[in-house]
Amino acid sequence: MIVNDIELNFDITSPSDILRYKQAGERMEKEGELIELPTVPPDDPTFFDAYIEMLNAELRIYGNFLDEVFGEGIAEQLLGNNPSLNKIAEINEALGAAMEEQGKEFGVRLEKYKPNRATRRKK
């Protein structure tokens, strides 16, 4: 599958790939629940430090997810040297589209075998 011009070794029809995706997603959600939004008002001098800390935590968790699912170093390749929540949103959209495309390709292959073998032989 290709996401943002980077080839990812992932197959939506592979149980091990889907299990890895599921487990990494669950871990990401669990860790994400521990992240707190800054509670200080925006005009407080410590607000930016708290905001940066929150952003870094979000980026670290998502980067760990990408590396766990698609292989070590993929997060750096996809997020680049200036990661952001905006890039995460773009990557999520691209991943969804790539998985959908992979599903469509599999559906086309599957059509060759429909109806089942016994029905095809009767014809």
C-alpha cells in the first residue's frame, strides 16, 4: 500500500496485520487518555509550555502507532522533520483511502470466484 509516496507493508486481508493494527490502536487510545489539555489560560506565561508538551505527547503516541503497525522508521518518513497534528490528520486520511483502495482491489479479485465453484460448473 502506498501512503504519501511511501510504500507500507500492510495487507488488509492478513489477520496478523489487522491484529497488529488493532492492538496498536488500542494502546494508542489508552495512552491518549492520559494526555491532558493545558488547563492554564492562554494568557498565562506557562500556557505555551503546556501546549507544546501536549502536542509532543500526541505526536509521540501516534508515531509509536505508525512504527508498531507499519515498521520501525515509518513514522519519521511519514511525519517528516516537522511533525504536526495537521500532518497526522493528513496521514489518517491517506491511510483510510489506501486501505479502501486495497479493499476494492481485493473485491475485484474475489469476483472471479463468484458465484461459487459448484454454480460455475453447472453452467
